[in-house]
Amino acid sequence: MAKVSFKNTLARKTKNALGSTTISLEAIKKQIRVLDELKAFIPPPITEEYNQLEKNILQYGCKDSLVIWETTELQLDPNSESSDPAYILVDGHNRHIICVDNSLPFSIQLMAFSSLIEVKDYMIDLQLGRRNLTPQQASYFRGLRYQNEKLDKGKYNRDDHKVHNEPYGSTAEKLAHEFKVSTSTIKRDAQLAEGLSKLDKSLRDKVLVGEVKIDRKEIKRLTNLPEEVSVITNISELRTSTSSKKEEKDSPEDTISQVLKLLSASVKELTKSKQKQQLNDIKMHIKTLEKIL
């Protein structure tokens, strides 16, 4: 079986999506738009990283082209009455800010995508291809890929993702093979991404860069919050929402049943991985049972 190369997969996607070569047209640059929902896919750099990037650009110029989605207003919004061209920033948000603020020249590369979901998927792949992601950031982006795959299956040609000439039976299996992790890891990643989506972007960014520590189990519990719950903006609000939700729904018997299931799952994970984290989970579940009983 041929080994699947993530870099080759990304290169193929880029080649398929490419609409033109690198260009530098001032008229288009002035029309570049930044969409908040796309900017949300970019993990914020720490201050030192941003300052170093700015220093490099000021000294050597912006060497890498900004990637621009060449589309139309109608494609962005089916309800739009305009079919005028639109130029959406896909990659290079920090470089764009630095260049604009300092009136520095930069080049752009126009690319064509069939939908906003496809753009998001491409952006996620770009982030996952970079080496400076923390484990939690990588988990988050894999989870986003899972969510996008479930929303819009088949947007990319992934014919090489097969074993014994048979396609994978599920999205989790397909992504597990691509990223060389287990299917259970992909599913946990999806839960993490869904939970973090309940947080205000500012709080989510702080969690992803490690400035704010939130227990992963608390984040997972966020996935059970009703749709009408507003976006959570601070830690106290997060813990109030998750704890009140648990108190409202769970009877002592339900709680014991849930803890026993978690304990059983942790024991199985410990048997497989023999990692200290699973042992700590087991100890935590036992303490919870002791308090209830």
C-alpha cells in the first residue's frame, strides 16, 4: 500500500484550485476583503511571533504571496443581487495587516474555489501543514476538518485514501488515515472543535494558544448546551453554564451511571496506551464516585 503524503495531498488541492499565477495588481489589492469567519481559522500568533514576523517583513519585504479567493458577490451570498467580482483573503492575514499598516508592497495569488466550505477546508489543511501548531491546535483543526467533511462530503478528490482498493467507510476513518491517528482521536477532535465553537473568538484564541487553561472535559460538556445559550466570553460563565446544565439534567443515579461509563472507557484507554493521563482520569472518576456514595 502506497504511503499517503499529506504534503502531496495539499499540493494537489492547491494545483486543482489554482486559478492563475502569482500577480501583483494594485486594483485587486485595494479590493481585498477579510471575512471574520475565515479569519477565525487562523490561530493568533503570540506577541513575540508577530513582532518577529513584522521585523522580518520590514527588513526583507513580504516574500510570500497572499492567497486570495477570486469569487463573486453572488457566490458569497446567493441572495445578493450583484454578480460583481469579490476578492477574499484566504492566507496571509498577519502579513496583510503588517504590509497595509506600513505601506509595504506585497504580491497576491488568485485561487478559485467552488464554495466557502471548500475555502475553509483548504485553510484548515494549510494550518495543519505548518509545524508550529500546539497539540491542542492540531486537534482543533482536525476536528474542524471532520465537521467540514460531514457538511460537504466529496468536495475534494481523495481517491488515494484507500486500503486494499476499498474506500474508507466513514469520515473519521478517512481522516484518521490522512493524519495518521486513530478514529477515536478524530472523534475526540470533533468534540473539541464543537465545544470551542461555543466560546467567543477572543476566549477561544486564548485557549488555543495556551493563555487560558480549560479542562477538556469542560469543553466537551459545552457540546450539550442548547442552541439558545449565548456565546461564552469568560471562564466563570463557561463553568457556570456547564455545571448548571449538569445539575439541571442529571439525577444521582444518572451521574453514577455516567461516571461508571467514563471509568470503564478510561480503563480501556489505559490498557491500550499505558499513558499517565488515563491513570489520572481513572483517579478522578473514582474520587467522583466516592463523593456521590
